Amino acid sequence: MQQEIYQESKRYALQRLQEEADFLKSKEYSAVLYYRKEHTLTVVGLAGKLAEKTGADRQTCEIGAWFHDLGKCHNPRLTIEENKLRQRDHGFYGAEEAREFLSKRNAHRDLVDEVYIGVKNHVGLTREVKEPMAPLSAAVIWDADKLSKIGWSAWLHFLAYTTNREREEQSLLKLLNRDGLETMEMICQHFNTDIARKMAEKRMDNYRKNLPHLEGVLQGDI
Ligand SMILES: [Fe+2]
Ligand SMILES: [Fe+2]
């Protein structure tokens, strides 16, 4: 039953992500690299990995990951104003969308509640409370989303985001955005789980080590 709900959630999320891609195309953005879908696929992968390592329920975490940013996806059945409202509180609207979808399919009450909490609370880059989030699935969804913003995957996603949204000419060197390092270091202080912290450290080590090399190559110094 849960496997069926997982597959339906995946199909639904991919369709909603496609609606956002179509909306961007209609705005004449390039959308060659579609950021939101790339980011979601990465977060789903990380959520599964972190669930496995922490003992959280894998499908709950992955379903949460599929839904986590749907609040940001343009919904063609709503007005422009309604869509703007969703953008302002995408955690809440994504959680509502997930709850409606899962309830209609008679998903187990615990699954609906956990996905709701995980999606609603995944927003922001920092957390005010030091203790890990509860339930564990919400902690995993938060960590998977934040981990996707650390290291080279973050840079590739940023590149995809830029090619998706900006029509101005961009410089690769500028996109490397050394200031991004500070943001990544800040995010690293707010993980819930030890495994996410360890993975983030590995990513940061590689990023710090290889960023000057890539900058040098782009400038022709190497
Ligand atoms: Fe988000
Ligand atoms: Fe996200």
C-alpha cells in the first residue's frame, strides 16, 4: 500500500514540477537546466540515504522530499495572486498539498502527519532550536534539503537556477560566488543528524580544496 502511495506521490510531484517548467518556458526563460526538478531529485536521493543511516522510515522521508518544494511550483489551476501567496509560505502550502493528496489516497494517518510536519518545517537555512527536529523523518527531510546546498552540488544547482531564471549574461567566475562558502558554513551549524554533519564536512573539504583550482582554470592561470 505504502509502495503504491510512494509511486503515486512521485508521479504527482514530477507532474507538478513539469507544470512549473512549462510556466517558466511560457515566460521565455531558457529552462535548459530546470533547477527545481534537479534539486528535488537530489533531495529525494539524500532523504533515502539519510533514512537508511538513521533508521527513519525511508518512504516517509522520500515522499516528504518529493513534496517539500511543491509549494514553490506554479499551479496553473490557481490565479497569479494565489500562486504568489504560495511562494511566500511554500512550506505551509506544500504541506497542505501533500496532506490533501495523501488523505485522498487513504494513506496511513502517521504517514500523512509526518509528511505534513516535515514539509511544513523544512524552510530556512538555520534552526533556532539546538535539539534535533522531531519526528526523525522531519529531521531527515530538513537535513536532506540543507545538504543539497553544500558543496559542488550546490554550485551546480545554482548554475541551473541561474540558467533557469536569469536572462542577463552570467560569468562563470562570478557564479562560483565565493560568498557562497560563508552560507554553506552557516548551514553546516544547523544539521539534525550526525551522518548529515559528516557528509557536509566531506563536501566542504573538497569544495574548499578545489574551488581555487577551478577559478584558476577559468582564468587561465593553470
Ligand atoms: Fe524549500
Ligand atoms: Fe528544497
